[in-house]
Amino acid sequence: MKLHALLTLACALTLNPLSALAATPQQAADYIADYIERTPELGPGFGMVVVNQDKVLLNKVWGKRRAGTNLPVTPQTPLYIASQTKAYMGLVAAHLHHQKVLDLYAPLSQFWPASSFPEGVDAKQWRLIDLLSHQVPVSADFVTEMEAYMTEVAVDDYPWLIKRYGKKRDEGFEYDNLGYNIYGAILQQVTGRSWQDWLAKVLFKPFNMPHSSARTSDFAANEVAWNHIWQGSEAGWKAVPPKTDAMMHSAGGIVTSTSDIAHWLQLNLSAGKGNISAADLALSHQQAVALDPQARNVYRIPCHGYSLGWNICTFKGYSVLIHGGGYTGSRSLMAIVPELKIGLATFSNSDNMTGRYTIQTIKQYLLYLLDAPEYKTAERENLSTYQDKVAKLLNRRQQRLNDAEQAEHWQQWRYTPSKKELANYAGHYRGDNAYLDLTLTVKGDHLSGQSFDYHFMLKPATQARFALYDVPFAQPQPVEFILNEEGKPVSLEWAGRVYQRL
């Protein structure tokens, strides 16, 4: 009887390899934990979560929340998840739609006048759901950069900022933060409640996520993980402070813990829980726009659609909803596989060094689970080449920076002003609106700059041109000074925007 049963099972697996799993989800979770522990010099901190509908199969963390300290990453440590925020906002939007708070199928013209959008963009044609599926053909880099790196944009300022800095782009899907930023502004305009408060009301509080917030100020300074950039063995890790509240935005503004994201993943695997209905989940997961599955993407698997904050992809015959988050010194990823009733998340408070470790780890878990023929080869190759990939990435970054610094317009960095000469450039500069505002001070042989919560340095190249640096390996941006007859600056131009010295 036992032999017959084994033969029957073997035949079933051969005839329908997707009907059963070669390893249990728990075994695969144990395998992936071992895989992470065997990854050489992975740091400073890392976390991985695996859940099914009813049980947390893995909730494990490694390393430090800030390099050079004794503060460990714990299952309760809030870590920044960047663009994964979109999936949370997508579910909130679906819920508020069904609650008749904010109609996802309402045209943009219902909220903002047509004159708020660039010429050629018909506000009557595009709906709120199109904002959340990256279909409204508007880009406004100044707005998205301001939100992500500098400061919060006031709700009432969005229409004129979009009108001034927005451009019509080609129609079709184009991944960007702007749609979610606009949705967040309209949500507050309509309800009088911010997107941050809606996240807490709809998701964080009802589903027991005490270590999740859209405001880093909700936690003590040493609780939140810092981000990190690898600079090589000599310089080590460059620690990047957590975002301020003003830099958290509706397309990338959540910190959460491994314990909390387990609840989030289980919610998304459910048929509805608490205040979130099955209809809410279905709307947030269903395809809103088709993608070209042949197009290259960061996940390196075919993706044929996008919902409200999830890429809809395929791996080994299974549908996978997946979304990553990347920011300065931070990488994270989450996925749900509805047919397998599995949810996964990876967290790194560094740039991963290879840049793809988070997605490789998610895929490696699924290879273990399915006993895919290549799981051993993938494991061996990923682990054995990790350090080499780290070195190659570091070399590429350094080479790109070297090449950028050799550009002709820096004129061989001939200008080496004294501290007294540098002081001529110090002061407060302001453009023609409240979002163009920066201050320069002298710091050693360069200028230190600040625009709201964004910090940078200016290195002199010529008397009228300085190079702006913000994070390691970022290519320098030119900042041009207009000098008067005495050689003192009266204004500066940065990224095409003019600031007058006050």
C-alpha cells in the first residue's frame, strides 16, 4: 500500500507539476533562512518574512539598524519600504471607493480645474484610478523630487505646481510617483484628512501594526533603522538618517517592521478581514492596465499588468503580485502568490550592494518551495558570486563618478578659493516661489547647503560653477553662480531654476 501510494504521488507530480509542492512552505522557509545566513558579508541589517493565510512561517532579522552601533534590527524595528507604500495606498483607495468616500472612477476635472494640467491633458478623460495605475500622461519631476527628498507639498499648491512644472508625456503606462502624490492631495482636499491619517485609520490600527507609520516622528530617534551605502572596505558604510516626516509621501512614505508586514501580507492573502472586504482586496489586486510581458523590469520575471500598487507577474506558472521599494541606501520587496497562499517580504537597510539581492531571495524561496530543477544551481551561483558582484558594482559606481568628474565643464577643478573667498557665496537664496529656497554656509574647503530637509555640499570648480554632491557615488550636478562686477554672487541657477541671493 505504501509503495502504491508513493507511485501514485509521483505520477501526479509528473503529470501536473503545479498541483503540489515539493517542499512544505515551512521547509522552504527554513531553507531560505539558511541561505540568507550563508550569504557572505550581507549587511548592515536584513529581514525576511514568509507567511501563509494563518501562520507566520518565517520572521527573522539579522544585523544592525545602524552600522557602527550596538542597536540590532528586531522584528519590531521600523524600516523604510519606499514605493511599497503604493500597494497600501491602493488598498486604502479601494476601501474608500466602496465606502463611497472617494470615487475611483471620478474624473480629475471633478476635483481640479482643467487649467491645472499641462496643455493636451484632458482632465475630464482621466480618472482617479488612472492616477494609481500610472496612466495619466503627466510628469512633474520637480514635484516628485521635492516630495521625496526635500519637503512636503501643501495640498492647495498642487494645482499650480503641476501647471507650472508639469509636462504632457506620451500616453500609456509609465511608472512614476506623481499619480499617487496627486491622489493623496485630492484625498485630503475631499475628506479633510491626510493620506497618513487614512493609512492609520484603515490599516495600521485595525490590523495590529503598531510599528508602522507614515511619520517617522511616531518613533524614538534610535528606533527607526538608518539606510546605508557601501563605500568599500576602507570607508565602510555611509549611514543615511531616516527620512523626516516632510519627506514621506503617498507614493513612498511608510516605515514598517517585519512583524507588521506579516499582518499586511496575511490580509492580502485573505478573503477579507475586519473593515477590509473581499471587494476591497479584489479591486486593489485586479489589473488596471496591461504591460508588455517582454519588457525588461527590475524583477526579471514576465509582468503583464499593474493593479493599484502591485505588478502582476508570472513565475514558474504562478501568478505573483509583487512590488519593490528602493531609496538612497535602502531596498525592500514584497510579493503574494495567491494560488500557493504564500506571502513574502524582504528588507534591507542598505543598497543591497548588488542591487538585486532582495528579488533573488524571493525567487530562491519559490525555487525551494517548488523544487525547481535550477534551485541548487541558483543557490550556488548567488552565494559564490555575491562578493564578486559587490566589488564589481562598487567599481562601476566609482568609475562612473570618476568619468563624470573628468567632464570638460569642470575645467580641471582649477578654482581653489580661500575660506574668505568662499564666504562670498554663503547666504540665503530664494526663487520666485516658496519651494525654491536654500541656504549656503562655509564648511572647510567647500560650501554646505540645505534646501528644507535636503542636505548637500558644493565643491568649487570655477569661480562661477560649483558641483553639487549629496550622497556617495552620485554624479555631481552643476550649480551656476551669476557674479557682479566685484565677483560676488547675486544669484544661482540649479537644475534650470533661478535663486536670487537675499
